[in-house]
Amino acid sequence: MSDEGLNINFEEEIDHFKPSLEVEEIGEAIVKSDLTDMSDIMMEILKRIKE
Amino acid sequence: MDQRNRIRLVSNSLYNAGLERAQRRDLTGAVQCLKKCLNLNKYHIDARNLLGLIYYEMGEVSEALVQWVISMNFQERDNRADYYLEQVQRKQDRLDQVSQNIKKYNQALFQAQNGSDDLAVLQLTRVVEANPRFVKAHLLLALLYISHEDYTKAGKSLYKVLKIDKNNPKASWYMSIVKTRTGKAEIERRKIKNAFSHRQMQDDDVIIPPSYKENTGWQSVLNIGAGLLLGAAVIFFLVMPASIKRLNNEHTQELLQYNEQINQKNEEIATLNDTIETYKSDTEEAEAQLDMLLNSNDSVLNQYAILVKMLQAYRSDNLTEAVSLYAGFDPSLFTDETVLSIANGIKQDIETNGYQTLEDLAYTMWSAGRMSEALNYYQTCLSIRPANPKVLFNMGMIYRSQGQTDQAIEMFTQIVTQYADSEQAEKAREQLAQLVPDNQQAAVPGQSILNQGQPAEEGQDSSAGTAETGAQTESEPAASAETESQPEEPESQPEEQETQE
């Protein structure tokens, strides 16, 4: 491991930490969750192609 | 339709990969696989439930609840997510506790991002105590410890994270930094190097322990010295006490034997000493007996000699010599009856016929100035005839002439008191008057002049001077005695004396 990898920029590193999802925000998170999967995308593509 | 099947196959494959990684506790990798799986097929219930379970394992309870709720929306029946929600969401106390813990973490993150590191550390410490599986809290706490250069505590937190999520990239990175700072990285590097540096051993190879070091010259000397010291210590502390104890026991036994022998010898010496004392006393007794037999007048041999001499004197009709021998004659010492009868016969004859001769002999001796012999003969006369004032008077006179005033006074007093009617009584009073001039009691019959007390002693002392004068003229006793009183001549007939008695 290089010396650069052994040093931590604390300010930068701590910015990478994100707040944890709180219990009160579960409902909103569920609503906002993107549940699109590959099948949905394919169906959308096929739909546009037909149009 | 073929495309859909292919998508399902791929999503299943990703689910399997995620499951496999989850089973190996590579939770981060499993999350990635499961997310890809769900991106391909959002209806993959198992993948979503597993993703929620992994979130829950990593302390992300809210994320887990999101996945389980969505899973339940897609499939309400026969869904494992229902059980998970039952365990977490529908128990209000537990959910409140989880909610509070997440809020504390967010608060600690806010404090850390705004420079309040110490408060953040305190808050995160409480968070991980309440939920030890909160990976994000552990990572943030480890980062704060590393920033404070407290690598030990950081390492502990990272160790817990890696136990939950083996390949957590952030934890691995932080751990490598901690190991580098604490020097453990170098140790692990050496171990790995040694592990991969092994080769197949040959027959000539010698296994040398890591602790083995080539000794230099002075090290050898030191080792030898240390060995000698160790050996000496072993001898001193282990061998010597046993030897000393053994020798002490032997010496004690020897001493006991010697003491016993000494005691026996002492007893023998004591016995021999007693025997010697006994022999000495026996010897002395025998010597005394022998001396008595040989030299004493009272000895039997002497008595035999006297008897023989007396018989010889009788044969030669020398009664005087026989009488002179009578003074030391004691027939009672003879044990032989024949000799005893002869001795008693001689004794009886002398007492009957030889008394006057004895008295004449005493007078002769007195006249010749041989006072002691005269006294001896007079004493013999008294033993034959005790009531004899004439003999007593003569003895008194002899005593007086010799200066033996006390004996003279005793003789005269005996005459005055016991034979007051005898013709020697008056003479005895005169003698007493001269010897004790101040004593008027001398004339009193029945009282001894010696019992008169101090005045008599003074008179006695005064007469002592006279006695001394007499003693000074002892060379001429007869003349001196005659100047004071003429000796009483013995009576020609002893029978008259007996009549007087």
C-alpha cells in the first residue's frame, strides 16, 4: 500500500459518511424508492419502439 | 419472453452470489450483488428479504425495514419479511430504542462534521454500546480515534466491524492504517513472508530454533560461568542441605553412642570407686583390728602376753611382778575357757593375796618419784577395793604434788564426803583448806568442793599457783610432796581396811 493510501484526509473522509435513515423517514423512503427494474425498462423501450 | 427469462436467470444468479457472500460474511459484497439482482428483478422476494436482513445485521434497521415493507407489498403471503417486521417494527419499545440509537448516530455525525470530535466520540460510544452491530457507527468512531491517534481503540472498533463484515472496504483501509501506525503490519508482513518462503527440506538440513544464536568467545565464557554458578547453586541449595542433614544425623548418632558409653564408664567408675571405698574402709578396719590386736593393752595378744608374764612371775614366786602386771590385766578378753579359768584364778589370787603387795608397790613408786606408775597402781587398788579412802588420799596427794589441783581436790572431797569418819578425812579437810582456803564448805560432808561455784574456782586458781610451784619441782616430786604431807604408808594388814569399809 502506498503512503498516500495510509493517510486519511479526515475532513474529506467524514464527509463521505451519510446520515442513517431514521425510522420516521421509512415511509417517505419507501415512496421515493426507485423500484424500476430491467423488465420495466425493457417494456418501456418496447413501448417507445411501437410508438 | 426469452429476455425476461434471461433476466430472471441473471437475477437469480446474482442472488446466489449475494447469498454466498452473505454466508461468508462478506456483507458489503452481498449487498452489491443483491442490489444488482433487484435492479434486474424487483420482484425477487428472497433477494429483497436477504438485503433487508443484511442491512439489519449491519445496524441499518431503517433500511432493513424499507426492504421488508416493499417485500411485503409485493408478496403479502408466505413472506419471511412478515416475521422480520413482526420482530422489529411491531414491537414498539424495540422500535423506539432503534430509532433513538439512529438519531444519536446522526447527531454524532453532525458533531463530528462540525468539529466537535469529543462529543461525537462520547455519543458514538453510547450508540455502539446499545447496538454493537452498527457498522457505520463503528467506522465513524474508528475514524475519530485515528484522527486522535488513538490507534488501539480504533483497532478495537475496526476489529468488531470486520467480524461483522469481513470485506468492508472502509474498515479494511482504516485497519491497514492502524496496523501501520502500531507496527503490526510489519509483523504480519514478516509472517506472510516466512509462510511463503518455505521450501522442501533436504536430508542434510538442520532445524535451528529461532532462539538459537551463535555464541562468541566471551559469550561462551559467560555461559560456562553461568553454568558453573547454576551448578554451584544447585549443589549449595539442594545437595549440601541433604549432606549436612545426613552428616548431622550421623554425628548425633555417634554422640549418642559416645554419651551412652561415657555413662556406662561413669557407672563403672562409680561402682569401682564404691568398691575402692569399701576396700579402704575394710582395710582401715582390718588395720585397726590388727593394731588393736598387736599394740593395744586391751588386745587379746597383749592379754596373753600379760598372762604368760604373770604365770612366769608366779613360777618364780615374784608376786610383786605379778601384781605389777595386774594393772593392765583383763581376763574378760579371753574366749578360751581353759585360759579364762586360769586368768580368773590368777586374778582372784592377786585380789585376795596380792592387794597389799600392789599397794606397797604403789607406795614404793610414789616414794621413788614415779608418780604416774604410782597412780596407775593406786587406780588398780581402787578397782579391786573401791571404798579405800587411804588410797584416795594418797592419789590426791600425788595429784597435788604434780600440780593437778582439780584431781587432788576431787580425791580429797570424795574422802570428806563419802568417808567422813575415816582417819584420812581430817587430813583431807586440811588439804582442802590449803588448796581452797576460802571455801568453808570443804568441811561440810556430802558436798563436793567442785560444786561450790565461782569462789571455789578463785580458791582453786590461788591454789593453782601452789600447784604450779609443785609442778616446777616435779623433778623432785617425792621431796616436794613430803614437804606438804607425808605419804600415807600402806597398812600392813589389808583386812583392817576392809573392816573400816
